[in-house]
Amino acid sequence: MTYVSDVEATFDLATRGDAEVLGTDVDGLPLRILSHKDAAAVMALVQASREHLTPHGDYTDLVDRDLAAHGAALEQADEEPFGVFLKDELVGTVSLIHYGNGVFGLGYWIGAAYRGRGLMTEAIAAVIRFARDSRNAVAIWAGIKPVNSASCHLVDRLGFRLAREQDTHLSYCLDVATWRRMKDIELTACSRTHAKRKMAPLLV
């Protein structure tokens, strides 16, 4: 397993330019790279979701940012911040954090009005595909507080596995090379079952 401590950040901001709009399995739910020009939209969504974002002590730095700080955060040299859009409206973000040597971190949040609808699951899956196909990812890490059970369940559904337990958070890791979404596995299983039924001889 490749650990974050084994690598150094080497991402060049210039490579952001080849990150096209990412599609998802949900119609009208694309992702695109954000920039400082999106700072006002991000800030508005964050402020409307303060209570949703901070019950576990997470995202306090996010909700305390002013407009300039949001703009600067969207231009960090070691991150690719994707905005998640539902019918052209920003509903959340997924950030791909470059550690180097094919190892990445994952940061994400969704607006309070859009939680519980599976949108973030689809968005993260799109970013994983992008990391695998366009960034040569081998491992993606996510740090989650133990009390945030919803987020733990989310990454578990996507194939992340608990790798380390710290006092402050749980570290989940995804082996990108062998990654397949549970939905894909279930669909494959259903297809095989259907094929077997079609090929089964009639008993008379």
C-alpha cells in the first residue's frame, strides 16, 4: 500500500488545463474545475450550509473564509477543485489533492439542500475515474472523523477501505488499479444472472 508520507507534492498547476468537464451517471450532474472566478458561488453555498457542514467540527476553516480566501483556496497549486453542478447550479465540490507518484487525497462537501440524494457518490466516482484515466492514480486517500458516519458509509460504498485509525480521524484508502464501483459489480452480477436464465434449458 502506498502511503501519503512516502511521497512529495509535485503537481504543476498548468496541467489543470486538460481537465475537461466530467460526466456522471446522473443526467444534468456534470463537474468542472473551479477557479477564483467561482469564489462567490462557493462562498454563498458554504454560508447557506454552515450548520450542515460543521456539526462534527469539520470545515470550520471553510465556513470562516472570506471571499478572497475562497478565491485563493481555489487556485492552490497542489489541488484540482471540481465543482459539482446540478442543472447549472453549484451544489458541492470534490477536490483531488496531488501528493505525487500517483497518490492523491480527496476532499469533498455538498450543500445542505442537496444531501441524501446520492449526488456526491456520483460526483466522487467521476473524479476517481478522472484520476485513474488522466492522472495515473494508484491510490486515493480520504480522512474522515469517526463521528461522521455518513461520510464513512459514502467512501465505503465507493470501494475505499479503512487503512489506519488515528485519534482525530480515520484514514480510508482506495486501490485505484482494482477499483470497481459497487453499482458496477451489482450490474455485472445481474447481467450474469440474466444470461444464465436465458441460457437455461426448458424443463418439460
